[in-house]
Amino acid sequence: MLVQAVLFDIDDTLVNLAGAQHVAFRKQLATQFGDRVSSHPAFDVAVEAFVHDPKDFYNAYINGKMSFAQQRLSRVIDAMSILQLEGAPDEDLWIAGYEEVVSQHWVPFDDVAPLLAALDERGIAYGAATNNVTHYQRLKLEQTGLAFDVVIGTDVTGKPKPDPSMFREGVRQLGSTVENTLMIGDDVMNDGLGARDAGLISLLVDRKNTLVNPERVYKVGSLSDVLHIPSLRFDNKIN
């Protein structure tokens, strides 16, 4: 299969958001409730619940059912219930305060820069399709040294992944074709199946080897493996 352009998911594909969230959540929780909370036997469970959001509060936000602040506070309340903490989350602490801390810890994964450099060498255009608003994600990329010309956020088409509109708009802005554009992400439904069903070449990066591998979706353990998939040929011209 010929790859002439690449779309990337951003959070936990290019940027280690989960790592930054771990740091920020622990800091803000200790600020509001004291260091004693870290000794709770379910502390790690509460951290994971906040970061990985098993109740899908963030998806409720991107689908217009909650505000950004509501999904953040709902995740905090869920974690508090696990820790049996009473009261309500301090909104200033968990909205503006949390944002200040988490943004200081945004970093790209080590396997990102080598792949982008290799794509540049081959003349392969690349951009991002992300389930967050464009300006916020552009800031994240710029802050981590990954400024992209093409960033498709949920505000561009009005529908988040896995809706095909985001993928197709990314393809359009990259000047590619659907069948020659590779989508790389870390979410099976939003990235893997969404891109596949929209007609793109679909690939999941699974650094912890925890994701299922749907049919007709490639999977790698690192972005360093992307260019070595035998059935993919990276070339900006059709020969």
C-alpha cells in the first residue's frame, strides 16, 4: 500500500498526555486534600480512573453532552469517591490550576522526532486529527516542539472521531487521497476503526501492548516500527 501522507492523533500518540496527567492529578489532589491521600490503599486505582476515564466523561464532552470543565470535575469526583474523600473539588484548583501544571509536563514520546524527520526526508506530508479543539492542540504541539501546519480539531468539522469527516478533512488539507493516507493513533475505536472505515490506511501504536488488533488495522509497539511495515511503501510520488 502506498502512503503519501500521514495523519496523527496527538494525545498519547505524539504527546505523552497520560504521563502529564499522572503528575498533575497527584499534585492537585495533594494540594486540596493533603499528602495523606497518597497513603490510601486505592490511591493508584483513583489515579488511573482519573487519567484513563473509564466512565467516558471526556467522550461526553466531545459529543456535546458536557462542558470541558464539567468533564474534568466529574473525573475528579469519580476519583474522590474511590478515595472516600468528602466535599467538592476546588474548581479553580482543578480547572486553571490543573491546566497550568499539566501543560508544564507535556512532552513528545522519544519515537516521534525520528519518524517525523524520516517523513520529511521522503517528502511525506503530515498533520493531526484530534478529538479536542484546534487552538488548544496547536498550542500543545507548539509547546512540545511539534508545530504542524495541518491540525484538524473537533471544531473544524463539528464531529469528533470516529466520524469520517475529520479524517477526510485532514486528507483534503494534506492534499492527499483517502486511500494513500495513513492514520496513526492509539485509540481502537476513534483512530483505528474510524480511519479504516473512512477508507484510510489505519495503524495503531500500542506502546504497552494492551490494545486489540482489529482486522485491516496495522499495529506497532513503537513509531520507530512504522516505516518497516513490509506492506507499506512511503513515497510522495506514484511511480
